[in-house]
Amino acid sequence: MNYPSVLLFLLISSINGVRVPKLYEIDLDAPPRERWNKVVEDHRDLIPGFVKVAQSYVPKHLLPIAFWIAGELNRFFPYEYEEEIRGIAKASGLALGHVVSMNILYDILAFDRKQ
């Protein structure tokens, strides 16, 4: 699963209102940390709202621990995903743990329980 693309899908789809997402072509020959810079830049205005929604799923007193654990989990991802997530964190200004936790949250919420 391509975790960074999942995160970006969440960033686009979680905000109220109708907004047709722009189609992006991601250059897989580019360094992994740079691949998603344009997408993050174009959706920078959506990031605070998404972070607020994502944080609402975790009790406030557990957020620091959850983000720390999520940041540590990143090193267990395949190399390219790990680097892409680090690039998204840098480009967005979010802490690594925030970006990883949002990817994990998406995986949990997107799980199709009917299958």
C-alpha cells in the first residue's frame, strides 16, 4: 500500500464542501523525499483541518505518546515509503509522528469490513 498517497487522499477528502481533486503525476524517478512536494504545497490550506479531525480520534492526553510511537513505526516501513513520508512531513511542516499516525488512521478507517 502506498501510504503517502493515502495520506494525501485523506487530506483532500476530509474537508467539508465539494472540491474536485487535481490529478497529479508523481515522478517515481525523483528522490522519494521530493515526490509529493507539489501535492503538499497545493493542499497546504487543508492540512490544519485534517490534523484537527485526525486528532479527534485519539484522547487528548494520549496524543503525544501516539505521535511518538507512530514516528518510531516509520522506520519499519519499506525504505521508499519511509522516505516519502519523511518528505511529506518536511514539506507540510508536520512532525513525522503526525504524518505516520494519519496514514495509520486512514488504514483503520478505510478498512472494508464487509469483505
